[in-house]
Amino acid sequence: MNFEPKIVGFCCNWCSYRGADLAGTARMKCSPNVRIIRVMCSGRVEPTFVVKAFELGADGVLVLGCHAGDCHYSEGNYKTMRRMPLLKKMLAQMGIEEERVRLDWVSASEGDRFVSIVDDMTAKVRALGPFKNNSKEAKHG
Amino acid sequence: MAKLKLALYWASSCGGCEIAQLQIGDKILKLAEVADIVFWPVAIDAKYKDVEAMPEKSIDVCLFNGAIRTSEQEHMAKMLREKSKVLIAYGACAYGGGIPGLGNMFNRELIFERAYLETPSTDNKEKVLPQTKCKVPEGELTLPEFYDTVKTLGQTVDIDYVIPGCPPEARTTWLALEALIEGKLPPKGTVITHNAKAVCDDCPKKRDVKKVKKFYRTFEIMPDPEICLLEQGLLCAGIATRGGCEAPCPQANMPCTGCYGPVDGVIDQGAHFLSAVASVIDSNDPDEIQRIIDGIYDPVGTFYRYSLPDSLLRRAKIK
Amino acid sequence: MAEKKVATKKDTEPKIGVYVCHCGSNIAGTVDVPQVVEFAKGLPAVAIAREYKFMCSDPGQSMIKDDIKQLGLNRVVVASCSPLLHEPTFRHAIQEAGLNPYLFEMANIREHCSWTTEDHGEATEKAKALVSAAVKRIYLHQPLEVREVPVNPNTLIVGGGIAGIQAALEIADAGHKVYLVEKDPSIGGHMIQFDKTFPTLDCSACILTPKMTSAGSHPNIELMTYSEVEEIAGFIGSFKAKIRKKAKFVDESKCNGCGVCIEKCPWKADSEFDLGLSQRKAIYTPFPQAVPNIPVIDKESCAYFLKGKCRACEKFCEREAIDFEQQDKIVEIDVGNIIITTGYDPFDPTPIIKYGYGKFPNVVTGLEFERICNSVGPTGGKIVLKDGSEPKSIAIIHCVGSRDENYHKYCSRVCCMYALKYSHLIKEKTKADVYQMYIDMRCFGKGYEEFYQRLSDEGVTFIRGKPAEVTDRAISEEEKGKLIVVGEDSLLGTVIRVPVDMVILCIALEARADAKNVAQLFSISQGADAFFIERHPKLDPVATMTDGVFIAGCCQGPKDIPDTVAQASAAAARVLALISKGKVELEATVAVIDEEKCSGCRICNLLCPYNAIDFIEEEEVSRINDALCKGCGTCVAACPSAAITHKHFTTEEIMAEIEGVLV
Amino acid sequence: MEIATPMKETTDIILEKGGNPLELCYQCGLCTGVCPWNRLTSFTLRKLIHKSQLGVVDFEDEELWRCVGCNACVDRCPRDVEIPHIMRALRRVIIEVGAGIVPHSLRISEKNISAVGNPLGEPPEKRMDWAKDLGVKTFTKGTEILYFPCCYQTYDPPAQKTALATIDILKKAAVDFGIPDNNVVCCGESIRKAGAESLFQRLAKTNIDIFAELGVKKILVTSPHCYHTFKDEYPELGANYEVIHLSQYLADLIKDGRIKLTKELNKKVTYHDSCCLGRYQGIYDEHREILNSIPGLDFVEMPEMREYSLCCGGCAGRLWMESKKGERLSELRLEQVLEVGANTLAISCPYCMANFNDGVISMDKAGVLEVKDISELVAEAL
């Protein structure tokens, strides 16, 4: 069977989750690989969540928030904008491919954008193959 | 009352923990009054068979320092677990993997290549690498197996307590020993320190709200001794590190490097440290943020200096 | 504030009911619902799993309610549409059955699942994952208490310009108490300094003074002039404000505003109201129609305060209202809402050296020109030069300090129109030629373009181009003794030199110099341009990120009088709506700091957009004011000690959800 | 009527050559009003920018060579448009695409620089002849400061005085410095502004390689143009030096007491701020400090000073081009000098010196007014 990646998606309640809803309401076809977890703000997404997802076997993590300046909480997405690049730099050192973690912005009206981000990420992660978490079972030897 | 039977062992570590154990100073006399050391390879000659010969749970307390890197260390950890009533992970290496744990950024092959072939001081024309078995005229020689991945003591065997630090401060060591001597042991799994809050709680520097425009490495600036080092752009791990050490590093104007491990409830010390640091970057402009982040060299070594094997990801993925 | 109930105890073991909705064929057409139900039954702590055609229908809801009662369910998962649609519906339903509404979780298997794929296998797998995530997450849910606080019906309005007056009157007329705080001795703001208003050319004072008087005499309005807000505590519904009433040295209860003290006072100082173009007495009201009509003594220019003698005012005051011993007074008031209407500062053009403001006496700012035109102004309404003669030509330079990277990037929105108004006033009162030097004419309001057209007909010369300088270096006979405005006429494509007698600089409107302090005082934000930021630029223009604090008028950005009045009325309406509702609900899913774990590192302090996090110096810990917290969770994600918990979105809950989606 | 059609392709070429600031321009015309050329002739800067926006530039027009990059417009532009960058881009289009004609005199200087490394066409092997008998050491590894005189100060006798005075001062202050050997070339600043980008790149690379070889870290210059290009433009090519203009260094030497100005100079002096040091770098105070510390010297300011200084008209290759009588900014400026009654005009730029010296002669003011580099005045006062 072909490899189908599992991607954990974090969406903020106010923009990107609504964008994802809109994609559904408009019946846009979208890769089923991203499973969304709703948080109130992308600023709630701890780097720990991302590494936890990988630890639990995710092949990719997608974090979506409101566009710059549109945050419902005024500035929460800016905090995410600071954390994710540093996390990505760290994960790159750990050998995790750049394409496995993505931070992007989707407004409540951008169902199409949501779909294109999800499809694009899914395709890229699919091409990378599974993220074998070599930690848990890291056999000695 | 019978004297306590004490064992001390070192696995993958630097030897600093042994010295730290002596740092308790004249309290060592008090210790000698109540305890006998039954096993301590660094100071007392002993063979595996001596330990093997000990009955199960015959050691009252074993202070085990060092991470688990080889099959021999794993074997000793399991054996000492069997023989000890209380097994304590002593020091950062046993607790979180410590500096040897950063070896998890590589695997055996890469480490051997570097250590036995590439280092400038190595003269190894035949390119000999360590083997677990080797035939010589006199017979077969064996070496313990060198593992790909460093594990913590807790990932290898069940542990009872942790005394953190690289090395543990004397006061922390004594706090644990005193509890042992007096039989006032905390609940199993406790990380024994004077302070369960982060190092900031110990640190006397003046703290204000945080906004960082540029991160510096320690040699790049002379920080103001009165003010929180993180506010001055130094990556001080004090915010994300369990206290009780009395913050000797920040007090000497050097940023905390995180050796006491995470605060209780923190799942991944490095990720929390990273998140906190990134949060106080003083910019909302992606390009500027990237420039500021570019000033953080070696994130893994900074955020997971002593805890990589104990982190959620445990090790780097080697292509 | 209602009593704070923090649920800490887990009430018995979780017993979860899972309900999978068909949504007609919307879900069931793609997702194999029975398979999902079977899957759910196998999840830990799930006591029952059922399916139904429409869970949101009455029978669907009854099914859940019955199960809660009969099976003793204490947590409910509904797998159906987006929680943004029906979360309130189901929360309400389980609440009716006696469960805390937060013991509910929704799995979105329609928008995020059945509607985005046609593959039954894929859809079913994804639905299972989402259900499993919901079940794992709800296992950890805790009941939360929605707290309601009553709204104090009193309102504080800060700033007594047209915005503040308008808002105060609206609220007071509706029958509620307003405290109107003004830092100057009279209300009226900038508007009362203006001569006429564009485009109707109404006399500014004529339309404003009736409002001022009625604000001054309204039984529901307590005017606090010559006063400033010093401290604000509390939150929506119940703010406490400390207000400093500066000493006026005149007993308001005795003074009848006869003005004899002013008349007799021998000492003078530059009039702030006339921008230094005239003088006032040491005891003064800023202008004749001042409200309240009670003078104040300016310590800086009063001989008694400076030299220890005079007291002329005291001698002549028959009502013995003068009180040299008066001290500043701190007054504490309780209010439910606050409207900030602190207005703007006029831009000081001195730094633009080449325009010669401050160097050439006949280069004046727009606001100065308003006073010059005004019949009670320094020149009695005559448009004259500093030497008293009538100008033969006047240049009006637009965009001074506006639309300029070196000063303010933004357009000040009123200058084009007031410049046109000046042209009219000049033409009306003098025979002078008028040159409008503009970059673009922006006449967007109702009747504005028509006004522009009317002015074009009055013989005004329009020159397109931003002048480079105003100089007195003449290069020809006709330039001698004149101010020469030099710049490109960009329509001609040549440099032109326009000799004039007077230059009016259309200065920008800028945020008040103390806007930062005001922003901090009221926990609101400033934009890059230093004006206060509204909650949403389009859909919520008068609210701020701090509940219960509203903004109106130029403190939010440059605007003209009609827009200011509209905003003020809007802010008043928002306040009245809250007063009439009588109570506000506070967010239940807030963040709390475990002070046993907080090391006082202060990482979180600045991250909160609502300034809800205080650092308690004595205890060296940070604390969240849960009335201000909106529950975004940003601080939670930053805490290096994991000392902050986000209720309903705890780290453990989200971790469980991650585990769930990855089945 | 002439009908214009927007040419997107032309605009794109201008943008590609570095003209992107033009996109910001909102056509207010302030630049035209500020531009010093408009005191003498008609130069509609704004229109040129608008033509660039539309791609309808007449590349044959000599006006394209008018702007000297004095930055007076940039300082006040409400949209922060870097107008000299647009001008440079237009000239690059002419030179690199062959869209127009390069003025003859400029072509000669360009050829000279290209062939022998200096605009005067002097033999490169004689570059350092001026210092032959001064006993100055050539910069070697480990020397603290490299003193880099501009091409004019090495070959052109009036400007040489600046270099000689500088050596004099540096020696008296016992500074550890060296001069380059004959292999260095023109810094390339002006020719770059004149649009010869690839020549600039070549010159810069030559110097950067030499400096790298010698381990140069600190460069002292007596031309604001060398200053600007070493400090702000060479870093684009990866080089980084601490660059000091002599005026800054002198001000420090005087403040630190390393040189003492004891001799009285009974002159009435005014100072002309060069664009490259003033508006480009914001260096204004040092010159005034130096002049005010010379005993006996009567210092007067001209009304147009500091950020409002009037350009001499010499930068961006304009020095090498002929300006008609009546179209010379230097003469306009000299009138201002005479207006304040000065008998000495202090400058700190070799282009200003050349332009003003020409002006003094053409205006027949030789006995009335002398032009001196600030280094000369300091050396005289030592």
C-alpha cells in the first residue's frame, strides 16, 4: 500500500479553523491526512506539542493561524511567528526535514487557501516518506 | 543500628560527580559514621563478581552517575538495580543523559569515524575501529558494545530518586543523603532539590519584563551584573531549569546551562526553554525575527544541553 | 463579582457517551457511521456509543439527555458538524440534563471529514481518528464555571472635546450617570477653537456651545474639569478610577462666574487657548463661553504665588470664592465602562526648517489661523499680518507633517477640507489671492467635493506640488519683502516661486504626546502611528482589546467632526447596551498561574495583549487577573516552568488529543 | 501632441538595474523644488521619475547625467525614495544596454579609470610618487592604519597638499600608519554613480583583494567619496573595514591632546559641508570643532549649512563633465562664501576642492579667496 502520511494540524478558533470549515462547506476536496486540533489561538501551540506529535508517530505538523495583524487576540500569532522558526531550526538539527513542519496563515474566508496548504504539505510529506521515530524503540546497538 | 550499605557507580560520565560527592566536605565524616561503602570502583578495587555475589537488595543505597552508552553500563545498571534497595540517578548524565547524551546527535558509526579516524591527533593508518570481539594469538578479546543511542538510567532501569546537577551541588547531595540517613525519604520518583521552582527563584538578579532584540554568546558582551542575563540577550536556562542550586552560574555572570533538569510538570525541558526564549523576541517582523534567531547558534546544544536522551525525540534522525 | 468557583476535584470516574450523527446523508453518505460507533465503543471510558440521523434535532438531544440521566454519563462527545455551529446547542442540552456545559466535546466529522473527501474508507478512518481524539481529550475535561459580573451603570469619559461631550450627553440622556473628565479648565476641546466648520461653514462655537452648556448643567453629568485620571483598577463592569482634581484656587461652590476677578487681575501670561497669539490673565477662563464658567488661577503667572503678594482677585470677589490654600484632590469613582476621547495634538512644524515656522512671523499653522479668523480671537477676527496690515496674498501648504515618511506616514484626513475652508474665509474677509499647494485633493465626505467645486469658483489658485521651501531671499523686485514659496508645480513641470504675505501650514493631526501613558493607564494599545487601536478596524471600530474600554474621536486616528460625533454616539450605544444588559459574562476558559511553581522569571508578563498578567513584586510571582484574561493561551505556551494552566485547553488535554488523532 | 505609451519592459529594465525606489514615488515634486540645479537651470527630477515609472524615458536626454547624488532630495522626500539609485539605474541602462549616449568627457574619465586605475589617466606606477621623499612607510601586515588618499590627492598638485598635510599631522601625532603601494586603484564611488557598475565591481574587487592580502582593518581617508564607498558599498561585496575620515580622526587627536594647535591663523574661514560626508553620513560637528580650536581663526557659518548645504556639483562623475558658465553650482556656492565675508573656504573633499578652485579662477577671485582642505589648516596651525 502507498504511504499515507499522518499530519497533525493545529488551527486557531477564529481564522484558520473557520477557513477549514469553509473548505468543507464549499465541498472542496482536500487530502484527509491532516487531522485538526482546535486551539483558541495559534499562540497556544507549544513547541512541545510539535515534538510530542512526532514522538507519537506523526509524519508532519501543520500550524495555522490568523494572518499577521488579524489575530483575534491581537498579537498571539506573532508569538507563534517567533517560536516556530526557532523550533524549525532546532528540528533541522535533529534531522527532521524542513517540510515536515509548516507554519502558515489562513483567514476565515480562505477555504481554498486552506485546501492548497493541506494538499501541498501532504504531497511533500508523502514524498519524504514516513518519519520513523527512532527514539522510543531506539534499540541499543 | 546497622550501618547503611552504600554503593557508588559511574557509567558514561566525566568523573565530576565523584568529586562532587566529596564536596560535601566534613559531612563526609558524618556519613562515614552511619554508612559503609561496599562498592565504589573509582576509589575501591572491586570486580563484577564481587557485586554479582551480593544478595539481592543487600545494598541500601546506590548512587549511580553517568548515562548508559555501552552494554557494560547497561549490565551494571541492571545488576545494581537488583542489588539495591534504593537506586538514585546521581547527576545530569544519569538523570537526563547529560553531555554524553549530546552524542545522540550522531550514531556509533559517525562517532567512531570522528574519534578513531578523523581527529587531527589520531594516528590510525590501519583504520582500526573498536570491535566487540577480536581474535588474538592468546585467544579472543571482548569489549563492551558501544550503543548507537545514549539512554538515561531511568530509561534503562527503574529508579527511585534523582539528585540532579552537573555536577550536583554539595548542598543538594547532602540534602538527599541526610534524608537517607534520617530515613525521611520523599515519595518515589522525587527529584531531590532545595527548591522545586526554577533557578530564577534562586537568582538574585533584578528581573523585569522581557524583550530581546539580539542574542549574544557569552564572550560577546559584558553583562550588567545586576540585571537578569536573559534580558541582556544571554541564553540563560535558569527560566527552564529546576532550582535549588542557589544559582551559582548566573551569580558569576554566566548564564545557567540547565544542568538541574526541568521543573516538575515540564514534559520536555528543551522545548519549553525554546518556547520561552522565542516568545520574548522583540519583533513582529518575520525577517527581523529570522535575523534574531540566526543569532542563536546550536539550538539543540543550547536547549537540550543535559537532557537530549530524556527529551521527547531522544535523538537526532541520521540520514 | 460572582463568587469564584474553581473546580479542582474530579467528580467521579469519567463515563463518556459518544453520539455519531448521520446529518442525513451529509455524513452518513461518506462515513461508515456504524463502524465509527463500533470503534467508539472500544475506546476507554466510553459507556455508550450511538448513532442518529440528526443529533441536533430535538429527539437527538433528548437521546443524550436521557442517557445522562439513565446511564449516569458525565461526559458527552458528539461527532457531527463544526463546533462553531452546534457546540452551544449541545452544551445547552447537557446543561439541561444537569451536566456542566464544559463536559462536552465535539468531533467535526462533517466540515473536516465527510465534506472534503468522497473516499468512504478515508473518511471513515479520519472520522475514527477525530472521535478518538475527542474521547481522549474529554476524559480530562473539568467542569468550569461561567462567571457573571454586574455592570456598574456609571460611565467615565476621559476628554471633554466634541467626542466626549457627545458621548456624555447620549448616555446621560438615557438616564445614566457620567463622569466627564477634562484636563483643561473648560470642556470644548479643539472644536471650540475653530472658527467655522467645513463644508457647511457653520460657526463652530454656535453649534458646540449649546452642547457644552447642556453637558455642564445635565443632572446626570458630573463635570470634572482641570482634572486627570491617575489610576484605573478593575475590569469591565466594575472599574475603579482615581481622579486628580487640580487645585483651581477658586471654590466652585461659591463662584458665580461674574468675572470680576479676571477683570481686576493685573498679571498676564500667554493664552493657551489662542496658542500664544494673545494674552490672558493669571486668573482666567480660557474663553468667554467656558463651561464651567469658573476661573482658575495659574500658579506660574500669579504674582501671589510667585512673589507672595497681590491677592487682588480675592479682594474683589464678593462671594469669597478665592481660596489660595486649595490643594489638589484625589477623587475615587466607581464606573462600569470607560470611553476615551482624548483627541489629538497639532503637529509642530518647527522641525521642517525650510518652511520657516518660528523664523518668519507670518508663517502660521492652521490652528493659529483658526484663532486669527475667530471674531473673539487675538485679532478680533480680522485676517491680518503680524504688523497689522491686511495680506494681499496667502499660500496654504497642505500635508505638513502628513503623508511624509519623515514625520507621519498617514493622511490627516481633514487638512484638504480645512484648507478649502480657509480659502473661503480669506476670500470672504480680504481681497487676498489664495494659493492652495497640495499633493492630492482628498474631498471624500458628504458635501466635500461640492465644497471643493464651490471654492474653485471663488478664485482660488490650485498648485499641485509639495513646496520645497518658504524663503525671504528675493531674487526679483516683486519678491522683495515677501515670503516666497518655492517648489515644483508638478502639472507645469517647472519650479515656481510664489511671493506671498502669509503662509498657512496645514499641520498634521498627531497622537497626543502622552498617548503612551494613557494607553498604559487603560490597558489599550497604540498603533505604529501612536493612535489607539480599535478592536477590529472594520467591524469593531470603537471597542478596544480591553473589555469595557471604548475609544472615540481623534484619539483613534485623525477624523473630522461628523465622524467624531458618529463614533462618540457609537461608543455611547455600546456602553448603554452593556448597562441595559446589566451584567457581563467572563471567559471561563482562562489561564491560571500556579504560584507554587512560578519562579517569577517574567517571561509571560509582556506576552499578554490584555495586560492581564501582573508581577507581584513582594511575592516574586506573576499572577493573572482572570477578569482580564481572554483565554488565548499564549502565556501558557511560553511558560518554561509549565506553571500556567489553560483551562479547557490544558497541555494534558491537547497531548491526549494529539495521541487521539494519531490512532 | 506627442503621445506616450507606457513601456513596461523599459520600466522592468530600470528596476532590474536597481531603480526600484521609483515605485514608491507619489509625484509630489518636492525633490524638484529641493534640487540645487533648479537654482540655475531647469531639471524636473519628478518628471524623470514619472517617466521611469511609465518606461517612457528619453535615454538620449543629457539631463539624465545632471543629478550628482547630493541627497538633498532624499533627506526630505516624504516617501523616502532613494533618488540617486534611480539615476544610477538609468545610467546603467545607457551604459549596459546601450540605450543612449555617454557624454564624451565622462567617457574619457571612465576609460582612464578602466585602463590605468585613475580618472586622470596618470601612470599607475607613479601613484605613490608624491610620498617618495617623505619617509612614509608602505602599509604592511600589522600596521594599524592604512591611509588611503584619493586619486586626486595622489596626482593632482593642489589636492596633493591635502595628502601632504595629512602625513605631516599623522607623523606629529606619532600614528602607526602606512600608505598603499602603486597597485591600488580608484575607489570607484563616482564612476558607479555614473552608471559604470561592472567597472566599479572590478575596481572594488582589486582593492578588496589587496586590502585582504595586507590584512587591512582600519582605513583612514581624506575623500568623503572613498569613505562612503569603503564603508557602505564595499560591504556589499563582503568586505568590512573600520573607515575613518580624517576630520573625525583630527577631532579625536585634538580632543585627546595628541596634537596641539598653537600657531595663530588669522583667517576668516567658512566651512562647506560636502554632501558625501554631511547628508550621507551625518558628519557635521567634527569640522566645526576642529576649526573652532584653531587659535586666531574667525569661523563663520553660511546660511546654507549642514544638512542644507549646497552641493559643489562635483560628484557622480559630474566633476569630469563640462558645466556651462552660469550652470555651475560651485560658483553659486562661492557667492555665498563671499557673502559671509570669508577669505578662506575650508573643505574636506577633493572634488569640492577641484570645483571651488576652478570657480575661484573663473570668478576672478584668486587674491580674495583661497580654498583649503581642513587638513592644511590644521597642519598650518601645528
